[in-house]
Amino acid sequence: MVAIVTVLFAFPLGFFVKNRLAAYVAYIAIFGYSFTFQTLYLLRSWVGDNTAAFSADPDKVPLDYLAVTAGIYLIGFGLITLGHRVGAKRRNRTAVDLDAAR
């Protein structure tokens, strides 16, 4: 779920929002909500004896889950930065002066 949210929102936020900090904060809010919902969904599944996301041992810290979600989180920030650069180039493009060709 967080991967889908990152793909759907990170680049467009960077592209359309002029203020990069505002785009970062919006992404943090969207990611936080989807991460919480995803964790709840996976935890409910784990309680029902599904160990696909988390280990069967409740005392083991799920570092693999942390690594994957942190990697997706960082990719989202990279997509925002890329979108901001592409959007800034598009906004700062100058028009061609056709009168100078005469």
C-alpha cells in the first residue's frame, strides 16, 4: 500500500507544488496515514496466523519490514525532488522570441 501511495503521490506533489517543503510535508502526512493503515492490516493478518509480513515469533523485531518501508519512504522523497526539478524547469522555460528572427 505504501508503495502504491508513493508512486501515485510523490512525483506529482513535487511537480505541481512550487514549495518543495510543502510537498515534503504533504507526502509525510499521506505516507503516515497509509503506513498506519498498512501496518494495521498486516497486524490483523499476523494475529490470524499469517506470517508472510512478520515473523511468527512475537519477540523478534521486524527489521525487514522496517527496511522495506524505509526504502520506499526514501524513494518517495527522491521522487518529490525529481518532480520538483522537472516542474521548475517547465515553469522557468522562456518563450521563443520570434521577432528576433527578422
